[in-house]
Amino acid sequence: MSGQPNDQKSDPTPPPFDPSKPSVPISYPIKTLEDLENGSYYKSFHYPFNKTSVPLRPNTGLAQRPRVLVCHDMQGGYVDDKWIQGGENSGAYAIWHWYLIDVFVYFSHYLVTLPPPCWTNTAHTHGVKVLGTFIVEGEEGTATCNKMLSTKESAHKYAELLVELAVALGFDGWLLNMEVDLAISQIPNLKEFVSYLTQTMHSSVPGSLVIWYDSVTIDGTLSWQNQLNEENKPFFDISDGIFVNYLWEEDDPKLSATVAGDRKLDVYMGIDVFGRGTYGGGQWTTNVALEVIKKDDVSAAIFAPGWVYETKQPPDFQTAQNRWWSLVEKSWGIVQNYPKTLPFYSNFDQGRGNHISVDGAQVLSTQWNNISSQTFQPFLEYVDDSTSKTIEVRVDFKEASFNGGGNITFKGTLEAGTSFSTRLFSGQLLTGPLPIYFTYSVKSEGNSQLGLSLELSSETEGKKKLFLASQGTNQFSSEVLLPRRLTTPDNAPGWVMQEVSIAMNGYTLTEIHAVCYKQQPEITNTTEYFAVLGDIKISTSSKNTEFPPSTSWIVNGQDIEWGTSQGSKTLSLKISWKPEDEKGPLFPKYNIYVEKLSKQSIRTLRGTLESVREYIGVAHIEAFYVSQLVIPSDTSSLKFIIQVCNVDGASQNLDDAPFFQLDVQSSTNILSLLFGCLPSLVKNIIAYL
């Protein structure tokens, strides 16, 4: 019998995480005051990957109305979302109801919680501010405060370090949670810390926020007040708001509003979705607390909406999530509107799925997750009783997508001469003198047809409805515009791309609806209906996006490491790129492909006739880390192609895209070359001595 000795471990413990060494990029917190102070985070290999690629829109101030803050507290944080370049779990947690959120806080129980860039990217896309968390708890927290609050200067120093992190990574401020008892002598320096952090954040990041959590009081006692009162108001007065602990009672929102005076909207009453003593019970009755808060004209702080996911609410995550957030919408209403500016693009991608497509062609057929891949999320309305609708509408991960990994599927029954309409977006887009172009992709079966209905309003002309539809439209009373059919890529079978322009100077686009109808006259007698909306683009030009040619990019490979795995050669490396003209346009996304070229397939540096382009991931910054890429034995060269993608959904032709080419053979022969040089090297050293 063969085997290992009893004292030999069969599964050796992996080496501890060393952030300075190249590896698959991840997000992680800062756990100690020493690590915050010594700046080791900025020396990490992972640091540049953690920068957000989507800035918050200019002039995104807080609305002068009751607001919704959502505090992410999901399984301790840094789960599937820590993988910056994406993971392999199509069932990963995500939020897609961004139109119901004003502020998003990424929360964990580490000292300094840095939001993974995927959350900041998609939140910023939707106009939502993102905060990290600074929390002190237990004995470690007491020791941290003893050092941090020892002097006024030290309080300022650590506040500056938090500001530097927010600026460097591109998020919008901090939630402060001081869950320890403090000596009364430490309170003046705590106030210095809060005040200086708030002021410095404001000067460094306009529109930023510092929110105080209802925890330690002005006399140094850790005592949750569950309202704004004289015990915690001194911290409220020097910050941008207070997150009130969730054990409040019915009168506390009104009492807090009275204490806050003209800053009552900066009072965020906490609601724990898990329940745990929260007013109204949380969970499926979260709306009870929301309605009391809204009535008393203060703001809400929803804690741990991941309850839906963590407790596996039936029947499935997507349905349960839509149902739960519908409670928020019914109680509070929509707080974000889009489209507001152009270009506007959505492929309805939720940042997770079972495949990925580019321009109608599937490039990946395995599970994946990456919240950074979310585009503008639709305002789909949840209907509790599905039998009341003839058409079921859902963001679908199974049907083939036109771009990304999602689409909107419409399935059900529809009689001839009838139609079904559902909301897609609720916007505030003011139109100007130039025409606006609507481009959208549709796939349908039989005589199922899918159009778009637009609602516009003008102060002088009133409201107007336009219907964009290709055929069979005599049943609609609103003005009908017939789109022109665009040329569809050869590798996108079944998809129809349509485009129509409107000129409505001075009108505001307020609603976009999808409209299901049947082609007339009836081709068949069936009432079955099926259609898929792949994507939608709104822009001021019908011209195709012009991308910089490959020759205008500087592309480098570094941290190249060759290895073996199960008898196969592997490669890990970091690829980075930048435009030669640093003043050129910025792009939000890059698809990464590799061609594994054999000696027989190599024809030119620009391409091959026999090689296959393999999709290996997506980057949202100008760098991508390739980890342990398996290389077939007959491969002599690798060509990494960087497909530039624009904010309007357009993707560069792969033949014109920048690339990095690496010779496999010469790379693997480095050691033999080195050893071959050793005799002459030794001879030279001896001669020198």
C-alpha cells in the first residue's frame, strides 16, 4: 500500500497572503492602525486595481428630501465581490435597484473597510454616493482609540490618512462607528477627529459625506440612543449626518427631527432588515418602519438588505430580491432618475450570469460574476401575482444576450389587437436642438413584436407620447415612428437592430416603456408571445464610435511568471496599457482575449488565419492580470488583445485593437540562456579580480 507517513500533512497550509506579490487582484480591508499609518496598502500589487473607474457625476448633491442610505452588511464583506476582475459564481450577491438608493455604505467589522471598486463603479453609474467604514470595537478598538486620540495632532493625522484613501480609490466618504467606551478626556480629540475628517473630505472630494453612527456619547459612554438627542448631537453637528441605531420606537423619528431642526434630512433612522428588535420587524415588513420615517420627514438607513440572500428567501434570489425592494419603492418612491445625460446605454446586465456576449456573439459560456459590469438597471415593476399579467417580464440569464450577460425577456400570451406595456426607465433627459437617436436590439419568435413607448413633457406644450415600432402599428393612438433596420453582425443570428431619431427640442424625456404587440394581420392563430430586448442606446449621433487605432496605445507586460500545472505550461503576467495621447478619451471597459499561436498558425503580427481568440476577462482600469493561463505544448506565441469598449456600448473591432505579443519559446528558454552565460560571466569576474 502506498501513501504518506502519518506525520506528514496531505494538505499543506497555503502561504499567508502577501499583498506585495503579484496574484489575482482582490479587495481587502486595512485591519490595524499600524497598517493605516505605514502606507503599506499603497505598496500592494492590488492597490491600482482597487481604484474606481467611474467618477461620480459632477454636481451630484444630496437631494433636499428624505433620503435612503443602504448599508451593505453581507456575510462579513469581501465575499464574491472581492474578486476585482470577476468571479465564477452566477449566484453571487448583487444589488440592482439603484434607483431607490441615495447613499451606499460598504460595511464590515474590520478597522478600515474599503469598498471593492465594483460597488463604487456601479453605484456611481447610477448617481449613488459610496462610503467606506471606519469602525473600532472591543479591546482592539480601545487600544486604537488610545493611540489615535492621544493628541489633537494624532487625531488629525489619522483623519488625513482616511481622506487620502478615499481620494486615491475614488469613493465618497466614511461611516464612523466608534463602538467603545472612552475616557471623558478623549472626547475633545474625538471631536477633532470627526470635525477634521469632515472638513478635509469636503475640501478634497466635493460632495463627500462623513456620517456618524449612533454609538459612543458625548460623555464617553458606549450607549446607543436610538434617536438624535443631546447625548449624540455634538457629533451630528460636526459631521454630515447621523445613522441612528435601529432599536428606535415610533415617536423617535419625530423627536429626532425636532432636535435636528433644519438638518432633519441628515438624520438617517436605522432599520435592520434581519429584524433583531428593529421597529416593524424588518424582513418582509421593512416597509412598516419606512412609512413611519417618511411620514416624519427624516431619512432612512437600511442595514443588511442581504438578508434576502443570506436566508435564501424563496423561490429564488432574483424573485425574492425584486419582491423585497418593491416594498421600498411602494413606501418611499423612486429617488434616482435616468437617463439624465447622453450617451445612455443599458444591456440590462446585473453583473452575474451564465454567459457573456459581445455584439450578439457569445464569447463565454460559463458562470461568472462582476458587479462592475452592471450598466444602467431597468425600473422593472414587481407584480406579486404573476397570474394577473399576460406577459412575464424578467431580466434573464439563460436566453442569449446581445451584449454582456443579461437581457429582458418577455414571455406569455397576447391576443391579436392587444398590447402589453411595462416601464423600463424613468428619466429626466432634457432634449436640445439636435436629434436624439434610439438604437435597440430585439430577438423574437413568430409574429411577436416589441417596440418602445416614449413619454415626454414640455412646460409650454404639455405631454406627448411617441411609439417606436417596426410594423403592425395601426392599433396605437400615439404618434408612431418607424425605425430603420441596421446591419446586424454576421455572428449575431436572430437579432434585429433598429434605430430611430426624434427631434423634440425643449421637451424632457420622462418615461421609456417596452410595448409587446402582435404583427398584423395574424400570420398564425397562436396567442403565444416571446421576445427579448438585448440592449438600448440613446445618443446624439448615428455614427459608429471611432476608436483610437492600436498603434496609438502603449502596451506592456510585466511580472511575467512561467510555471507548470498538471504537466502543462502556464503563464501569469500583468498587462497594462495607456494611450500615447494622455489627453485622449477615457474608456470604461476593456474585453481581454488571447490567441495561442502555434508555429503553423502564425502569419502576421496583426492576426492569423487559424488561431482562435479566447475571451479571458474584462478590465475596468487600464490593466489586467492573467493568472496561470494554460498553454498548449505546440504554442510558440501568445497574443493578448485588448478590445476597447465605449460608454455607449460600442466595442472596437478586434483586428484594430491594441495587443501585447509574447514569444513562448524564448521566454521558457531564459534559464538555459542564463546558465549558458555563466562560464563567460565567471571568467570575467576572475579576470576582474
